[in-house]
Amino acid sequence: MTPARLGVLILAAGASRRFGPDDKLLHEVGGLPLAAHSARLAAALNAAATLAIIPEHAPARASLFSDNGIDTQINPHADQGQGSSLAHGIRHLSDTRVEAALILLADMPHVPLSHLTSMLARLTEGVDAVASTAGATPLPPMLFRRTAFPHLARLEGDQGGKRVFLDLPHTATVPLTPRQAIDIDTRDDMSE
């Protein structure tokens, strides 16, 4: 899969309730706001389409992504969970000519570009999707062929791409190190 045929979705609509009252995606990690790591990673791919899915009333998040050359889409139902945001983004990518969608989480700052290029290389003929793994568990980032878009567009609540990935007949995985697999949910996660 080449970036010219790829769409990238950054899921950045979560409420971050476990983090506390501050917006965790704007909290600094490694000298940058947390969400800036995924924004820069996505921008480095130079994909055909890149969208960050954000909640309503999040102008600072919108600015962060815009500053990195990434368009945003507001999910008015972001409070319904990650599945809602993923489905919302996939519906927007369905209107483009992309042949696959790479799903990134805005709270995973340690995923390297080399991991994403390995995922793209694994999406060969006959492979429906590629997931990252830490141990045996499939997790984001995830990469899906366009044929999976209708299934992803029906997700709701806290359902993520894992459910669709596990239902597909031909999949591949690319391992992450434990550090690369960290997603920041609490302030304690910031120190890892």
C-alpha cells in the first residue's frame, strides 16, 4: 500500500475523563502536546487524505491539527465512544478515493514512523487488515482495506477497530514494543 492511496484517521475526540480536568491531548509529553506526536506522524506519511476526528467545542485541538496541516472533522456524538468517532471518520474517508485507512490514536505518542511503514508493507494482496500487537492482543494503529469500511462505519459505543479486525478472514500483524504500545490515559502514564 502506498501513501498516495492511503487515508489516515487520527482519533482525537475522547473526553479524557481518567486524566483529570485538563485536556490530556494538549498536555506536554516529550516537549510537545500529546496529540502533536500523532499529528506529526500522520503528516510524515504524506497520505492522500488525513483527518483528525475531534469533539465539539475543542478549538485548541482543531488548531493543533491545523498547525500540522491536518484537516479536522467534528464528531457531534463523540461522547458515545471511540466506535462513534471511528465510524464518523470512515464515513468521511468513504467519500474519497483512498483504498485503505490507517487508524491512529492521538494518545499514543511513542509509535515510530518505521512501524507505520512496516504496516503498509504488510497490506499485500489478499490481506484485509493489519493490526499492531503487544503480545497477542491486536491494537492500534490499525490498517484496513476499503472493503472493511462498511463494517467500520457501523461501529458505535466503545467498539473499536479490533472487533472488525478479528472478524476479517485474512489479517496480518506488526509488533510494537511495550513502550511504543503505551496510550496515555492517566497522569501516571505520562512517566512511562
